Amino acid sequence: MNAIIFHGSSPHSTVQSFWYQNVANELNLLNIETVIPQLPRLDQDPLSETLGQIKKMNLTINEDTILIGHSAGTNIIFSVLEDLATPVKAVFLVAGYCTPNGMQHTTLRENYDWQTIKSHVQDFYMLNSFNDPFNCNEKQGKLLFDKLGGTLILKNEGHFIKKEQPLLMALLKQYT
């Protein structure tokens, strides 16, 4: 089994930022090989360039893969899922969004093929926050839930930037 963590917008969000490395380390200890692709210009470069960079990374994405995205990283997951040939095990969308939230995002597309995305995932989890300062809030979580189903968890965790994410880890551990 493997996991891929797609970080949020750069330059504010890097592998060392927030919880990404801690979650990766914990998953690796559970024998889930975890990578965090470095996308230093995520949400600055056009989406096609970002997706081209990801394709060149030759990431292993198959039925034993868990995809985890934070903020703008969730939009990358939607684009990746549209092009998959086989479904992945689970997708975790942390502070995800699918409609404009008042900020400029090159990762956000106007339209997604939600049926295709949904068909390429066994389990969806959305973690959104009532008090998200970037409007990746409960409304966005509800929109994602309406489109994808799965499990929607609403908290008061801001933008989920703390180094430790015990709820996320508890949910991920069910796959070990």
C-alpha cells in the first residue's frame, strides 16, 4: 500500500510546512510507503504545467493507493482522478474546495467530471472547518459531499495547518 500527499498552495505550503511530513512519517512507520511530491509553484503555474510535472514523477497510483490533499492539493487530486484507469483505495480531502473561494487558484477548474472522479475512488473523506480563514469551509465540504458522497467531517480547525492531525491519522490507520 502507498499514499501520496499533495500539499497546498506554494510558496506558503511546502513539504516541511504544516502536517505533511508528520503524517508521511507516521504512515511510513505503518508500512504505507508515503511520498509528498514537491510542487514549488503549485497554484502559480498553469494547471497543465503542474499536471505535467506530476506525470513526470511516475508516481505509483493504483488500487492500493491512498491520495491525501490539502487545500489546493485537493484540486490536483480531482484532475489526477479524472485520468486514472483503475480506482484508488481512498481519498482524503483536507480543507478541500470545488468552487471559487475568493482567492486566485490555477489548480481550480470550472468543471470536473464528478461521475468519473467518484467511480475512481473506493472511499472519500472530506475534512472541512467552520472557521476556515480561506473559505475552504463547511459549505465547500458540503458541496464536495453532495458531488462525491463518502464521509464529511466538520470541525473548528481553521485551515488544518497544525503539525499534528490526530483525526486524520485515526482515519488513515483503518487502512493498515
